[in-house]
Amino acid sequence: MTWQQNQPGYPSIFNPANCSLISQLLPPGPKKFLNDFLEGNAFRNPIAGAAQILQEKMGANLSQIEGLSELTSDLDGLNDALGGLNGELSAFITHTNRLSGISIDGDNGLLPRLDQIIGVMSTYNSIKDLLKDPEQLLEDNFSNAFSSLNPQIVGPFFDNFGQNMNNISAFLGEIEYQLNQGGATGLGEFVGELRQLTDNVNALSNNITTLINNDNAAFTLALAAVERYALGNSIISTALLDPCFGGQLMKNLILNPDFSKSMDEIATENGVKIEGSPVNLLDHIPSLK
């Protein structure tokens, strides 16, 4: 038997027939957008297509190296570098999936989600604008946390990435050709080019790490600034609303003398009197003098 509401013979407590909540408060446009949004698939990772092509190029190069069984040991360095780069690119895709909203779990809660990043960076951007001189132009203090999605940054990097994959493919193709012609028994004539290509691949891995770290560092910096700004506002409001206790704590104990003086000036400008002056504990401990 299926147990459900509206069983005959029992009172119906929850009847929504004549009720209305807040659906009428949302205009049709946003309502449709949000309904569609809740179905999922609204976001896209703008670098995913290019990254997939690069992964395919790397896979082809790794397969080419595997096919050169006669020279596998000579190509170990390049093979290892490509394997490392493949792992870094996978990490980069995971990172940009989080930045673009494709992944909403924020790496199992260890890293901020898109909504958290947007909130912090928007607030930080507003704070920086609020505190700058009025004649100064608005600065971009928002996009630093999204550099890995920025075409002006990731575009040239991916182009260089692709060029290196093409160069490696051509290099391996030439070795295959020489082997097929019986003209190559080792990599003697290719040593310099092999070393350069391997160095280039390692540099690409380092660049990916730098891109990810810069995004995360920009968010961390902004979050710290937002938290300090909130604390600074809290200190001001506490001193003005509670000069007897909160104000004296700020002015006389925990703010350094310069900030204590500024706090006192702000209080005076607002018609508030904070008693006392900054305490130097050493003045009251003779045994430490």
C-alpha cells in the first residue's frame, strides 16, 4: 500500500489551494532564467575546448614515443616531462572547472566555490574603489582571481603550448623517418633539440602551476583584505556605540598609538568621548625596567 496525503476519512492539514507565497514577487525574466538554471548545464569552462585538444596532442606524442621502442631509453626525459605536463593540465582543467562554476563542490570544500570567489572579489573591488582618492580611475581588483580563464593570459600560453606539442610531433616524426630509412641508431644528432623540447615542456608545467597559484593567491589576498575591512568597521562602530568599554579597549589597549590617536579623532568628530590614553604595561612593571 502506498502511504500519501489526502487519505479519505482523515483531516487534511496542509492544503495549499488558497495559499500564496512569494512567486508573484519575481519578474518573468529572472523567474525563467532561474528555473532553467536549476536544471543545470548553465555554465561552461571557456578553456575546456582548447585544453582537450592539447591533451589529445600530448597523448599522440606519448604514443609516438612508446612506438619508438628502439630509442625509448633515450627519450625517457621527454616522456617523463610530457607525463608530468599531462598531470598539470588535468589539474588546470579541474581548477578552471571550479572557477567557471562547472564544479560546484569547491574541491570537496577545501577550496572556495564560484559564488564565494565572486562575492569576495566583488567586495574587495568595491573596498578598493571606496578607499581610493576620488580623482583616481577605477582599477580592476576583481579579475586577478580568474586569470586562468582570461583569454589575454591563457590564450598566448595555450598557443605556445600547442606550438611545442607540434614541434615535438615533428621531432618524433623525423626520428621515425630516420629509423625507417636506416639512418638513425641513436639520438646523437638530435640531443640538442631533445634537450630544448624537454626544457620547454617542463617550463609549460611550471607555467600552469604559476597560473593556478596566482588565482588562489589573489583570492586569499582579497579575502584577508575583506576580513580586515570588516574588522576595521567593527572597531569604529564599537568605539562609537560603546565608548566606555569597547572604545577604551580599542584606544587604550589593543590599537597602536597612531591608530589609537586616529580612533580618538574619529570619536571626537562624532561627538563621542573615549576616556584614557594608550597604556604601556612596562611603565607599571618596575622589575622589567
